[in-house]
Amino acid sequence: MAICNDEEYASLPRSQIVQRLTDKGIYLASESAMYRVLKAINQQHHRDKSKAPQAACVYQLQCLSI
């Protein structure tokens, strides 16, 4: 699933990847099949190069949620 890791699609959820490819006339897999493939290679979540923000400690997390 190299196309899912492509810069254009890496930050998108699989539903949007399938839709954008379909709009271009490309059909690789259904959304559920794409989910199974991405899950099998442990990429069903965040595929973009950037990391999701993480709290440094529990207290920081509590401060952010206030």
C-alpha cells in the first residue's frame, strides 16, 4: 500500500484516500479492504511523518485539558 504512504495521502484517513482515488478513476480496494491491509502492516492509524502531540507528564496533560 505504498500509495497510502505517499505524501499526498499520508495524512488522510482511508475513507478519503479511497474517495480521492475513485475521483481520479483509480480503484485499488474498498475502504474495508484497505483497513485490513493497513492493519496487517500496522499502519491503520497515523501514517504521516509528523507525530501526534504528546504530553510530557501527567500534570501537563491535566493543564492542557483545563
